[in-house]
Amino acid sequence: MKGPESHIRAHDIARQPTLAGAIALGAAAAGLDLAKEMHVPLGIDAGTWSRMQAGEAGYRWKQISAICDLIGSDAPILWMLHQRGYDLHSLRKRETETEKQLREAREQIAELVKEREIERRAIRATFGGAIA
């Protein structure tokens, strides 16, 4: 991946006529030269890559997944979902275990902060603000 995850608008993905077009869109957003910089890190020879881009050879799931990693975008997968009739605006990624733990920790911290503020107010009310 050349940089931070590329963000491509759903509208632009949906406008692509082919899977190869969605891959090209993702490559362009990542600043990669589709013909020169993609096939080598994917372990695909230039001739096969050219046939894949022309629609004369297919992609395997492992290759599509590796392409998404390389371009830093799920544009090819989103294009396939759009072709199957999915609304790209309502899709969202599942929460990873780490993200779940972080969310739960943040919720717990927010609850503790809230409880502490209630306790501080009670102490202030009881002691007339003599304790901060």
C-alpha cells in the first residue's frame, strides 16, 4: 500500500463498467501505475495481468484480496457488491475484536467520568463547595 487507505466514493465505484475498471480506479487513487506497479507484488506475470485487465482471464478471490491490500481500498469488492444489487451507502465493515474492546473501554470510561461528576456535585452540595 502506498499510503493511508484510499477513500473512493461509492458513486465512482458504481460507475465503473467492469471489475478491471474498479481495480484501475483503486490503483489510480493509490497512485499506482496499473500496468507497471501492480502485477509484480501480486505475483502475477505481465501477460496474465494484461489478460485479466482485458477481461480475458479471471481473478481468484486470493488475488482480489491482495489487490485490495495493495491499493488500500475495497473498491473491487464494493464494485462486485454493487453489481449484485447492494446499496453501497448502507454497507459497513464489522467491528474487529480490538475495535470492540476499544469501544467498550471508551464507554466504560465515559460512564466512570459521568459517575465521578455526579459524586463531585453531591460532595459540593453537601459541603457547600469547600471541596473541589
